[in-house]
Amino acid sequence: MPGIVLVGAQWGDEGKGKVTDLLAERADAVVRFQGGNNAGHTIVRGRQTYKLHLIPSGILHKDTLCVIGNGVVIDPRVLTDELDELRRRRVDTRLLRISANAHLIMPYHMMLDHAGEAKLGKLQIGTTRRGIGPCYADKAARLGIRVQDLLDEKILKKKIVAALEPKRLSLRPFAKDPRLDLQTITEEYLTYGHRLASYIADTVRLVHERLDAGETVVFEGAQGALLDIDHGTYPFVTSSNPVAGAACVGAGVGPKDIDEVWGVIKAYSTRVGAGPFPTELDGELADEIRERGGEYGTTTGRPRRVGWLDLVALRYAARINSLTALAVMKLDVLSGLDRLCVCTRYRSTGPDGAEFEHFPYHQTVLHHATGEYVQLEGWSEDLTECREESELPAAARDYLRFMAEFVGVPVALIGVGPGRDQVIWSGRTGANWLAAAAA
Ligand code: GDP
Ligand code: IMO
Ligand code: MG
């Protein structure tokens, strides 16, 4: 199984960092293929917690090649800070490689992100304000500045001049802001170029060399399917494609290089930022799950919105990603709830009360959809010490079985705590990985 894509199958923050770190144990390379430092991927190892935004979650394995692919947008200040922090913690970063074709987040992208949200007022998307949208917009407009441009002062300056002009117009109140000064930006970015030069590479070739040698490559997604710019809850989405197909474009491989696609999910749902969320909870129950699950953003610290497991959305995510397995994280968080609701269809809150079995394609319909639920029995036992499926309470096993059967995708991995050992490998796919990791 040389090429495995790992994607978020909900609204992000499913636990991708933890699962990537686990799979990286037997992988030869980990490649991030989209998004930027809007992502926050957490790895907990013993008493150490690592929060990664740009560097692939395989970095704690010193022999694993870690690639920031061409599809990622890179804020070089964040990247150099992240490298410094890892080095301070004695993490070996020598096998990090950065695609020369990846686009750079510039100071004006962040300013535009802030200004855009301010202008939208009540209608704002609730972006992470990291400049992600404006950077991808410049990439599409062919005004982007790429990592390779950092290595040539003349070209860098020329490209900044071309990109800066339209920004000065749209950021008129800031036209004299020193952050928009050509010389200042050029100097700052050249400094990043010097710092990052040894990591910049032809990453497409590097990844293909690994695949050609039959080695295992994990493609690590950021965000989640419902935040996809094409398939998510537009316009309340991010500006890239977090679905599995984007691994090909964002890393430079073909569909035939992908053998498996794992969807990482939480045993319930969360969402940060604005936008429709049909199974959203409020009140005490939401607060309880938020506190128990530590549902506060890794990147922005914002409290995450919390809801029941949404199988309508998950079945949709399974389809658009061609999921071959599910990694169900945070099952432990649900202990102690008498009854668990799982959403199996939507109902419109409008006068017609229409029912939907499939994820609605029309924004208006989705904004007026609420979940219709099947109630399943809860369990009171603490799951955090369980390491075999047979140790789980029967109700927890039934919960997993219900979701796997509904979605038609088997469960390969179950998370029962934040620690890297707090997992249960499940089914044939899980057993294969466990055996391979032990070998
Ligand atoms: P990512 O963006 O998908 O990598 O997820 P985040 O790191 O933003 O958020 C997931 C959070 O859940 C992190 O704080 C993880 O340490 C934590 N976590 C991951 N798996 C589990 C699990 O099985 N149980 C519990 N209780 N926490 C988990
Ligand atoms: P990881 O990889 C959860 C959300 C933002 C906002 C929308 C657009 O940790 O799962 P953007 O800054 O991308 O333009 O914001 O997308 N968002 C995330 N939500 N997890 C993430 O990443 C996210 N990255 C962006 O909250 O609603
Ligand atoms: Mg996250």
C-alpha cells in the first residue's frame, strides 16, 4: 500500500495530526498537499504536545521525509518560527523539504483577509485571518509569489511590484502602511529565503522516487471535506480542496499512485467559524462535550461549535473522497452520555418540512436543514485504557458498527484519548497497519 491519503471527513480538527503521526511510524514520507497555517495539527506524545501548522505531522520520526507540497500556501514567517520551535525541542528537521512551486503568503494577504472579513460584517466567514483565501486568489490570478522566487532578488522584487499594485488600490486606507512597502517586504522575504534555502527542492521528484521504490507515502490533508471550496458549504469554506483528489494535484502524483484513502472523523461533530451545521447542539450538552473534548481551536483558540455525529454529511464525504477506511477519533469523549443521537437524514425547517437523505447541493436548503436522529444507547465506562475492540463496552461497539454500516466504509482505527498509544486498531485494514508497524 504505497500511497495512502489521509483526509478530514468533517469540518476539520478531526485528529488528522495524531493519525498521521501514527501512520508515519511505518511510512517513508509524509506530504502535506493543501491549505496553509490555517491548519493546526496536534500530536501528543507522553507529556509533550506539538502543534503543527505547516510542517507535516510525520516530523517527529527522524527518518521520515516530510514534504510541504506545491499545493500548500506558505507563510514563511510561520514556517521559520515552527522550525525554530521544533529545533528548540530537539526535533530533527533535516528531512523536511519544501516545494519550490508552493505559493507564499505575503503581508498583504493577511491584511486583505482581515479587511474582507471586516467588510462582510455579520456575514463574515470566520476565517482564521491567516491570508489563506487572498493567497490562493493571487495564485489563480497568476499574481502569486512562489517559494523559488525567494532565491532571486531581482525576480522577487519584480513580482512583488506586480502583485502589490492592485493591493494598494483595494487596501487604500493602508496605502502608506509600512507593511506594504516594497523594500521592506523584499528584504524580509529574502531573509526567509536564506533561512529556508537548504529545504527547497523539486519535491515532485522526491515523492516519485519513494513511490517508485515501493515505499509508503502518506499524503496528509488539512481542514475537512465540508470545508472544500468545491464540495463544501460554500461560501463558508476554505480556499483549497481538502478532499483526497487534491493530493494528486497538490503533491504532483497521479490517481494511480493512491492505494488507500482514510477519512479521519470525530465520534461527534465540530465546526469553527460560521456556516451551516445541521446537527449543531447548544446549551449544557454542547458545553459539556466542548469541555470534555477540549474543543478549542488549535490555531485561533476559538471555541468550536459542537454537534451530534452527522451521517448524511459523512456519507457524502465518503463518496467525494472514495474513502476506503475510517479513523474514528475521540470516542472516549462520549462516555457518560445516556443516549447518543446520530443524524441519518435532514429535515427542512421551512413550511414544507421536506426530508433529505442526501447532502443538499443547494445552499438555501442546507441553511434550513436540521438533523433527524436515530438514538443509540450510550455507555458510562471510561474508554481511555481500552486497547482492543473487545474491551470496548457493547454500546460503543454498536455505535461504531452503526456508522460504518450506514456509510459503507470500515473502521480501521479508533481513538480513545489524545495520546499516541490511546488507539485501537480495528478490522482488516487496521490489523495490516499494526502488523506492518510492528515488523
Ligand atoms: P487536526 O486538525 O485534525 O489534526 O485536529 P486538531 O489537532 O486540531 O484537534 C484534535 C484534538 O483532539 C487535539 O487536541 C488532539 O490531541 C485531540 N485528540 C485526537 N485524538 C483524540 C482521541 O481519540 N481522544 C481525545 N480525547 N482527544 C483526541
Ligand atoms: P485543520 O487542518 C477547522 C475554517 C475556518 C473558517 C474557514 C475559512 O486543523 O483541520 P480560512 O482561514 O481557511 O480562509 O477559513 O475554514 N478552517 C478550519 N476549521 N480546522 C482547520 O484546519 C481549518 N482551517 C480553516 O475556521 O471557518
Ligand atoms: Mg486542527
